[in-house]
Amino acid sequence: MFKKPYSIVQSLLIGMLLLLLVACGSTRDQSIQARQDQSPHLTARSTAVQGGATLIGAKLGVRSIKATGALPPLPPKPDKVIPTPIPTPIPTVVIIPTTIPVPSSGAGTGSSSSALQAAQAVFMEINQQRANAGLPAFQWSNILALGALRHNQAMAATNTLAHQLPGEADPGTRIRQEDINWTGFGENIGIGRGNPQLAVLGLNEAMFGERPPDDFHRRNILSSNTMIGVDVLVDTVHARVWLTEDFAK
């Protein structure tokens, strides 16, 4: 008789206990959900860029790292660069005189007008011969002409036709002593009689008319030298006309 009421009371107690357990579980779930709603960035992994640093949000228990660095300033935009035009060099034109300039010392090609005219005629003829061969004209050099005069005087003094006389330096040394630091040189000499201009023009034509292999005078006329000095000396003592042509570059 007494077991039945006990079973009813026991059942009621068990039921009330179950209701309490269900209520507690619901309240705990709602509390967790509320905390999750207040911290949405802690529910999943995410990335964001702030101040040049990447912040990583993690699950509960992991703090995010606040960026303290600042973005480096952008480099200034360069100004437009306008290239400076390179000036085109103007070629230097060397004008070959049609007449031989007389050295300031009064020497050069001798004192007589006939000697000057003869030297000028040879100079013009040589440049014409070069032009016919397709070569540039020689530039007149007063220094070489003065050296040619001195050599003519040495030959006339000894009445000897030679490139080097006793007590005289060889042609290359003579030209260098005239302050011409040559990289190439040459010398033609000759002796004639009669009219100075006809005599030296005949000598020069004979030199230019040489044929290989004995054409050393012709080679000097058509050489790669760039300067020339010509002297004609009228030797009244020996009745001769002396010719010296000095070349250099």
C-alpha cells in the first residue's frame, strides 16, 4: 500500500529535475551565443590590412595583434625629363690658299719674286696632281717651307744635291727640329737651269711621271701626308735652280 505513493512522488521529482536541466542548458547556449554575437571577429579566421600590416582574427582565446607601423610614403612623382639636344658639330673646312703666304721672317721661298712664283706654281701643280688622283689637297706650311729654304741654302753652299749634307741632320730630324712632331714625312729635291718656274715645274713633272718600283718622288706627292712646304732657290753663283719639297703629317 505504501509503495505506490512513493512511486508517484519519485516520478514527480525526476520530472522536475529534468526540467531544471533543460532550462540550464538553454540558458548556457544563449549566453555563449550572446558572447559570440558581441565578438563576431573571433568566430572565424579572417584577414584585414591596416596600416600596412596584416591582422589575423582567430577563434576564442587568441588575441589579434594591433598594427603600429605606418605605410611608407609614396615616392614623389618624377618630373618630366626633357633630354638636352646634342649639338651637331660643324665640320671644320680647311681652305687651301691659292697663293703661298710669305713667312713673317722674310725668308721662306727666297727673296726674289721669281722664286716665290716658282714655288707657288709647284704647290698648285702638286695639289692638282693629287686632285686628279682623288686625294685631298696639301695644306701649306710656312714651317716646312722655311726648313726647305735652309736645305736649299746648304745644297747651294756645297753645290751638292743630297738629302743630308755634312753637318746637317737627316730630313726626319730636321723637320722634327722645326717643332713638327710628325707621324710621317717625306722630301723631294731637284736641280735645274734656266727660267726658275719652268725649271722647277719640269722637275716636279718628271718626279710625278716616275713608274714603280722607282717612283719614290711620286709616292711622296700622292702620300697620306697633310702638309707641304716648297722652296725654290735661284743660285746665281752656280747658275742653278734648287728645289726642295718637304712633306709631313
